Amino acid sequence: MTEITLAKSYSPIEHEKSILARWSQAGCFHAQPTDSGAPYSVFIPPPNVTAALHLGHALNNTLQDVLVRVARMRGMNAMWMPGTDHAGIATQTVVEKRLLMQGKRRTDFTREEFVAKVQDWKDEYESVILAQLREMGASCDEARTRFTMDPVCTAAVRESFFRLFADGLIERGKRLVNWDPASQTALSDDEVEMEEVDGFFWYLQYPLEDGSGHITVATTRPETMLGDSGIGINPRDPRAAALRGKRVRLPIVDRVIPIIEDDYVVMPVSLGGDPQDAKAQFASGFLKITPAHDANDWELGRRHELQVINIMAPDGSISDRHGWTDVSATAKQFVGLSREDARKAVVAWFKANGLLEAAKPYRHSVGHGSRSHVAVEPYLSDQWYVRVTDPRLSASALRAMDLQQYEGSIDAVPGAARDGDGGLKFFPARYAKTFQHWHEGIRDWCISRQLWWGHRIPVWSCSFDAAKVPSATAWTDRGAAEIRRTLPDGRIEVFVCPPESLDATLIPALNAAGFTQDPDVLDTWFSSALWPMSTLGWPNPNRFGMEGMLDTFNPSAVLSTAREIITLWVSRMVMFNRYFMNGRLPFRNVFIHCIVQDGFGQKMSKSLANGVDPRDIIATHGADAMRFVLTQMSTATQDVRLPVDVLCPFTQQAFQPKTITTESGHVVAAPTQVCPTDPTKQMVTAYGVSAGLVTATDSIPLARNTSSRFDLGRNFATKLWNASRFALSQLGTATTSAEPVVPISLPDRWIIARFCRMVTTIESALAEYQFNPIADALYDFVWRDFCDWYLEAIKPTVKNDPVQQAVLRAMMDGILRVMHPVMPFVTEVLWTAVRTVSTAPIRGLDLPASDLLAVARWPAPDRALNDSQAIESFQRVQTLVMAIRNVRGERQVHDRRRIVLHAPKEIMDIVAQGSGTVETLAGLDRAECSDGAARPVDAVPFPFQGCELLLSALVDAVDVGAERKRLEEIIVDRERKAAGFEGKLSNAGYLAKAKPEVIEETRRMLSQAQADLVAARRALEVLSAMV
RNA sequence: GGGCGCUUAGCUCAGCUGGCUAGAGCACUGCCCUUACAUGGCAGGUGUCACAGGUUCGAAUCCUGUAGCGCUCACCA
């Protein structure tokens, strides 16, 4: 037998690399569609390549890894697809910022040059991210790593775009988009964040055209008045009748615009408006309508056929070249101003001309670009849309919902029954509501982005004189899809989308015919939405050597992600997967994990740069410790707050960093910190570096982050390590045998029963995606049951008891298996050591051998081993031990001192049942049967379950005063308890309505308290007699 | 404004299909370097379960309301 000696404590850094290498060499995370076992696939929510991963990602990936590793150990064909996301606007913004620091702009380069620079950035961070995943032990199928712009994914983008285009689900539209004047691109609704801004309500007077007076409009955006094309009033407004048919002469511009009536217009409180409505409090009853610069006005304008006058350039400045033609001489002075300056100038003009009636301060929310942080402009432009409002998409997503989780009647949702209906389930269930409400209020999805980094839109367009337009089938006959529209000037614009397979012939033909490709790229979520299909080779897996992948691994088992992703991504994956895969779901379950916040309650995020690099925690605590604590922190309702410390690179001391408040109001670690023990030494923080504020140098190095929250995990790994060391030391003489043994002694039967229950607890928690109970079950079992009780109990016997050795060996083996998904490294290291020992197997507990723990079988103990009787008996033993220890503790009896228990027969039975456990764990020299008559002189009495027990040889002399005090405290305690139970039992309602077993339990508790009371009082009497 | 959460020990959090004396880790106190582990062992103190009502024999748990915090959707009249 090989003797493996283990170091005195577990050092993660010494083992993690070699364990990773062993897994990698074995290729045990690589799955083939032809492998045995039911498919269990998980798609990593591909992190974007803007920055490295933080602990929020670590949490998500740890939980996924737990799921995947358990599935793998259960013999399923587990495939975890890793990858990254190109994150169009975010990545482009990051790179542009970097260039700006060098004094360069995107437009200083050609599109190809710039994309190459972004590609470099992507390559750098992609490799960082993949390394992070590896280091945290994520058992991803690395060989299948994907990036959203890989050829296989691009092929899926082309195919899906073509089919949506051909099916009429993609359209070109002139609509108001969220326009980011800084990055000069359209944004989807999801990329807009609302920020509170201090502003004003300005009250502007517009004269009536007939000179009969004026009306007053209220606005927060006076500069848009240059584009006003109508004035709205509510038809119920008492002033409406008199104004019907009248027109207003727009100041500055001199444009004459109609007054229209619409229910949408809010009436002021003074005229019957709702006082609860903030709008009514500020409204004048007259609404200026600017269809080109306000989404609601756009709708109003359509209803009343108002002119659409765009007064801005793409950079947000006032412009007469983007649709504004009736620029008056007065208006000229405003052209060219920024929107901010224009606002001031317009207000000043109104004031100077006596038309500014009032200005009231007003705080309101304004949309800002989530990346650029400048105010988003509702801007009229031509964009591509996916008509997700079509029932083929949105209603299909609703019909996918689990019926138990759908609110209302699913029959009201349009669409015919299909595969996949009702198959989508959320954990925790409340998030189904988010999903449902989103789809019920869904709006068409703007998918074009005026960026260079991303999937270029595969549409070629050209406009023709009506007479020269090609025939409607000219391009469709050649295999392309086509849509066309008539422009305001009567020309016909033709849009052609070729399928990728015909690129070689159609693209040259299109170019030759004068068509040009759309310069824009697709919203990143378009390609993300295809992730569970595109990574498996859809539409044609064989083309990429992925035979069988799509049919085997789609749908996946579960998507694990964050709350806000439900609308951004989950929704789109469901719609697309179902649309393209004949109703099939991308995943059956959606698990929403909690959010990791920093010590100030702010979500860790790449953009705020307050995230902690998991590698920092791995460095100070080890990957297993990090994973265990993250698992334990994962609860269903509570986000995780994680105070972060900085680790001084000079002294290795952790300290609380000095903080600063950012412009956006966030509290973050200051970019530079001073060593707490040596003020001459400085360091930079991860925040400072990620935010681009500082760079690390040799003299001012980067300080890692750490957090004491992970100590628990590190200590637990060490505990497991040492328990294994001890177990191995006890098994040195063990002999192997093929004949299964049946454990007889109480501690053996008990620990196996507890093991069974722990496995059950873990399995039922996993089924509900509840991770915190998994960590707790492991911790309680390993530390409390196994180490504190079992190992201590068997110390005197195990070396000479082959059956007990078999139990010890089996428990050690079983523990490593169930711990492995959460703490894969330390368990894999110990596995090698434990496997060198072999004993007889335990009947009913099959633990088949395996070279690597990562692919060992998950334990499935026989139900017969879950021995309730053993658990109850051992519980009595534990209670007795704890009672004795309590006396020892209070009397401060030295640990090594052996004492004597004197107990009546019924208690001696418990001692006997324990087969030595009580003696060992309570530090008894012996236990003697006693009727209480013959009382040793130095005996200390204590009540236990209604009996009076005595302990002797505790001390050399009894301190009567202290003893009396102790007994009196017990009496007070038991009196209080007895009174409580008596109160319950004297309540007629309680006796009549409570469950019989509950009442019985109360009676038992009462009689025990009363008996304790009797015993303690008698002991007090005896004590008094001694004096 | 709509929706969804949260508020339990000094800190970070469990518990909530109503029922034993409300728990864990950390921190704290006392004792112990007992040959697995001081990243440890044994013992101990600590809570008006946010607040106010209600339902019930019984509420941390269910209902209503209030306050504070967070997330999310909508909102530039």
C-alpha cells in the first residue's frame, strides 16, 4: 500500500495548476454528441470582451459549474459551452476612449484599421477571460470555445437575418430612435438609462395667428420648439371650443401651425386635471408638438398628420440640413448651436421678447446612453427593425411559459400549439412575471447600430427612378430576398438581402448594379440571441464539423443569468430559437442568480470598474474557498454585499481602502492608496487601473483586492484537508476485501444515515436551483457531523475495527464526491490520496472507483442506510455529551481531566448505546450506575431530561457558592420554560385546535422542564446540607 | 408612477407550505498548543425578527397599511 503523506495544511497555489493540467489532459470536460448519457448542456452567458471578469461573473460561473459537475458525475453527457461576446458599442467605446488618450479618433483610421484595433483588444481580453474561467475551475468544454463573431456564429447571423428578412419580420423604418449624439449611433431601449436631472419647466407664449391673443405651452426642452408643427389641447378643455380651427404663429420660426385636439393632452389641475399627476401640476393645457424630437409627439403627429421637422444634426447641434427647410431670418442665429446652447439661446430670446411667462425648477429623469452617459436624443432616422411585436415572435415567447407560471389564460395568446409550448420555467418563479410583462408590452426592436465593430448588416440597397426600377422578382429569382419602399421624392428604394451561400455571385452582381451594402452593424443582442444555436453550428452543423451537436445539445438544460438579462437576452433567445427551430426552446429552465454588490451596496460592474478580479481572491484564498463562499452566498432573495479590502503589496496586509465619490455618485476605492504601516509607500487600486485613471509602476505597484468573507471557505478547505489526513493515518493498517460489510456500531450507522440525508438535501436543493442550502448541508455535515462528532467518537476504536475503517473510508470517499462540484481542486487532490487506501465496501453504498474525481460517480446510497433510529439514538448521545460538556465548561475543567458520571439506569442505557461515544466525547473516565443514594463527596449534580445526574472528580474541591449559583440559574431557567409550556397547555383553544403531535411535544417539554426543576431543587438541598 | 424584492445578533446572512427554547459564519468572552486541524477544539453572552394594525389557540413566518433601502419597467408636459 502506498503511503501518501500530506502537508499540514492545504495550499491552493501548490495544487491548482497541476489539477487543471490533469483535467485538461484527460479531456474530461469535452463532450461529444455520441457520448453516453442523457444530454445536459449549459451555455455560458458569454461575457463581453470589454474587461476582465469580476466576482459577479465568478458567482454565476461557479453555480453553473456546480450544476454541470453534478450532472457529469451523475453520468449525464454534460457539455458546458464557453465563449465571449463582442459587445459592439461597449467594446468600440472602450477602444475609442483608449485612442482618445493618445489623441486619436476612430475617424483617423479606415474602417478596417479600426476594426483591427478592436480585434486586438478583443483578443487580449478574451484570453484573460478564458484564463479566469479556467483558474476558477469552470469545467467548460474548452475545445468548443466560441466568440460571437466566429465564422460559425456569423453564418448563423446571416441565415437568421435572411430568413427574418424574407419572412417579413425585418423592416426598414423611419422612426424616432434613441440617438446617442456622442457615439452617433442609435441605441436600443435597453441601452438607455434614466438619470435624474435638474431642469426647468419653461412657459412659452405662442401668439395666435389671428392676433386674438396667445396660448402658453409648458416644456422642459424649449430648443425643440424650432421643430414644432402643432399645438395640442384636450377636447374636454373648456378653452378648446373657442380655439377650434385656429392656428398659432410659432415665434422665431414664423411657422404657422394648427391647434389640434387630442385626449392625450393633460389638462392642468386648475381645469380638472388629476392632481396626482405631476404633468397636470405643471401643465398649461397646451402641448407643443414636435414630432421629430419626441416619441409621444411622433404618435400625435401621425394621428393628426402634422409635419415632421427635424432640426438637428446627428451630433445634436441645431441644423438646417436634416429636414428643416423653413428657416426664418430670426431662426438663422440658432443654426449650428449645440442643443445645450440652443436651449439657453431660445429661452433668452423668449425672455427678451417678453414671451417667457415663467420658469419653474423641475427635477426629472432623462435617458442617457448607458455607455456614453450623455443625454439620449429622440431622433428621426432610418433604421432596421425586427418586428418582435409579431405574434410569431412575442406571442411565441409567451406560449413557451410554464402554465403554472403564466398569469392569466394562455388561450388568449395568439398562435397555434407547437413543440416547446409551456416548457420554459423560471427559478425563482417570480421572475416569470418579468418575462411575461416584457413580452406583453414589447416594442419593435431597433437592430441597426451606426458602428464599425460587429456583424455588418447583410443588405444592399439602391434607389431608382420609378421608371427604371428593377422588376419585383429580379433578385428573388436569383435566390435573394427583397423589400422596397417609395421615398418622399417618388423614387423607389430597393433593399436586397442575399443568403450567405450566394455571396460569391450575388454580391458582385449587386455592386455592378449600383447597390451598396448598408454601412451599419447589427445590435450585439442579435447575435447573442442565436447563441444556443449558432455555437452548435445552426443552420448546418456538418459544415463546421459539428455533426449531431445541434440535435443533442439544443435545448440546453438551464440558463443561469442575472435579472436584467431576462428582457435583454432570455427573451430574444426564446423568440429566435423557437422561430428558427420549429418551436424548440433554447433552454428549459432559467435560473436567476443574485447580484454581487461591493461594500457600498453597488452592483459590481465592468463599466463602474468596482469589480473584484476572481484571480485576486484565488491568490489570497484559493479557488475552492472562493467557490464555496459564493455558493453559500447564493440565496433566492437577497443580493450579496461584499466589503472589499485592499492587499498592500509591500506588507501583504489587508486594509480598508480610502474611497472617493465618482461624478455619477458612486463610491469607489481611490485610485491611489497609501500603505497603512509605511506612509512613504504607495500603490494603485484595481479601480484606478480599470477606470484608466492610473497605471501601475515598479515603485507604485498594483494592489490586489481581497475580502475576509472568503476566510470561511479557506478554513473549510483546510478542515477537509486535515480530516482526510487524519482518516488516512487511521487507515494505514486497513485491509481490503470484496465482501460488503454492514456497520453495527451507533456512530457508524449514524454517520452513514447523516450522509444519506445530506445527499438528499443537496439533490432537492439542486432541483430548485437553491445553492445556499447546498453549501450549508456540506458544511454542517463535514465539519459538524463528520469532524466534530464522528471522527472524535471513533478515535479510540477505529484502528482495530475493520468495519469502522470501511465506514471511515467510505465516508471520506463519499464526502470528496459530494464536495467536488463546489470545491473541485482540494477534493481532486485528496481523491488521489484516499484512493490509495482500500477497505471492504459498505453494503448499499456503491462508490465505484475512478481515476479522476471529476468523472467519478455521484453517490446514490440505498434508502435503507438512512437509519432514523440511529439518528435518534445518536441525538440522545449528543444531548448527554453536550450537557456534561456544559458542566465541564462552566466549571472550567481542564480538557484532559477525566471525570466520572453517575447516572440512573435509563441514562446509562444511552451511554451504552453510544458504544463508548459518551465516554470519549465527554471526557469520562467511566460512567457508573447510581440511584442517587450513594453520592460521592465531590459530586456536582445537574439535571438532565428529568433525571438528576452527578459528575465527580471534576475538581479537587467543590466551590459550594459557585455551585449554588449555577443551580439557581438552572432553576430560574426551567421555571420560565415550564411557565411557558403550562400557559400553552392551559389554553383551551390550543388543546382544541393544535395538531395532536404538537400538543404531545409540548407536554413532553413541560414534564422534562418540571423534572429538571425537581432535580435541581433537590441538588440545591443536598448542597445546602453539605455546608 | 407600475412591478418585484429586502429590513432577523455588532457585521454578513439563513429560517417564512404558521407550532419544540429563532439559527450559522465572522466578531466578542473564558478555558485548551489533547499526537487531523490554532485557517483548530470545548464552553459562553448577545435579537421588541423595521413599525402599526389584522387573521389565528398560536405569527419572524399569512393579510393590510406605514417607513427606509435596492432592483426593474415606464416617464423629457
